[in-house]
Amino acid sequence: MEIFLSHLLYVSLGGCIGSFVSMLIYRLPNPSISVNILSPRSFCPNCKIPLHVTDLVPFIGYLSNKGRCSKCGEKIDNLYLANEILAALLIVLLVNLYGFYNPITWLICLIMSILYVQAMMDLKTLLLSQPLSFLLIAIGCIANLGFQFFTAPIDSVLGLIFGYGLLFSINLFYRMLKSQEGIGSGDFLLLSGIGSIFGASAIGPILLLGSSLTISLYLIGKNPVTKQLPLGFGLGFGGIIYLMIWMNVV
């Protein structure tokens, strides 16, 4: 019974994290000055009516309303439920690997959440959050310069510089040839943040993996915005996969 209750707690906590992640994906790219991550309270994207407190309960709120707004009946994006499930599975995995009170659990959870938000934002809107990328850089510097957690301090600094400089140089060369931007500056900053965490040696594998994921997305025609390539999507999931390899999960 104790194991069941503890895992129920982990799943519930993961659901709350997943719900917050969904909110970030929706609100961060929103240009409206009246909508930010702090206010207003959660509302239906269709009718704009604030959600009832029971609608906000992870899993239960979505399932009890059969995936629709309780006010206007508009279908709610399945991504909301998927995010809650994925976050719950992540928390259960991390707690079983490292323990609930181990800082590693929450550090990895934070990094994966940021990478996931960036990936899904880029997929949906072709936009990336600079504050989240700067947060990745801060995490990498603190974790590695202070504790050598993921890699050596010098490798972290080189990863930060190389991650930004590589994409900047590629884009500069492309702009000289085509007289237009080939890679968004948000991608420079995201790869810089990833490099600061995993080091310069990880830039190549993550960029290769990320590019493969992005091109695959393009080839199967699943980019819902345009035919532009959302490189941030690939970089985000490339970073997640690399971190899972570091954890010896895959």
C-alpha cells in the first residue's frame, strides 16, 4: 500500500508538471500582453471562459469532460493529456532511478521540461523562448562550472561557444549565398544552452540527431505551420535523447 500511495503521489506531481508545461507551450509564444505565464487563470482557448477548478485536476479534468471544454464543448488538444502522461512517466522513472529527494531527479526533470517546451513551441509556432534558452545556459554553467555534473568546466564553456558559433556560421554562409536567413537566431541560443550542459563533444551528435528528426518531420509532412524546418524541434528532442543516453535509459 505504501508503494502504491507513493507512486500515486509521483504520478499526481508529474501530472501537475505536465499541465504547467502545456501552459508554457501555449502562452510563451502568445504576443498578447494580457496573457502571460502568471495571469490570467487558465481558460478555454475557444470561448475564453476561465476553467473551473475541477477542470484543472490533471488527468481527471480532461477525461471527465471527454476531452472537451465543459463550457462550450470545443475539443481540447490531445497534447494536454499527453503532456500530463509523459511528465508522470518521467517523474516515476527519475524517482525510481535516483530517489525523490535527490537533486539529480529534479535537475533532469527541469532540463527535459525546458527542452520539451522549446521543441513543441517550435513545432507549433516556429518560435523559441529566449528566456528558456538562457535558463539552460545558466543551468549548464552552474552544474558544470560549480560541480562538474555533466562534463568538465572547460568543455561546458566550449560547448556554449561552439553551439552558438556553429549555427551562426552556417547561417552566415547561407545568407551570403541566398541573401536570406537560413536558421533562426533562437536555434543558435538553444544549441548554445544544450552545449553548456553537455559540452562541446555533444554538439555534433545532438545536431546530427536533431537535424535527422527535423528532416524526418518535414518528409512525412507533419509540420503544422509551414514547410519551414523547425530545427528547434529536432534540437530539443535530440537533447532529450542524449540526456536519456547519459542516464543509461536508452
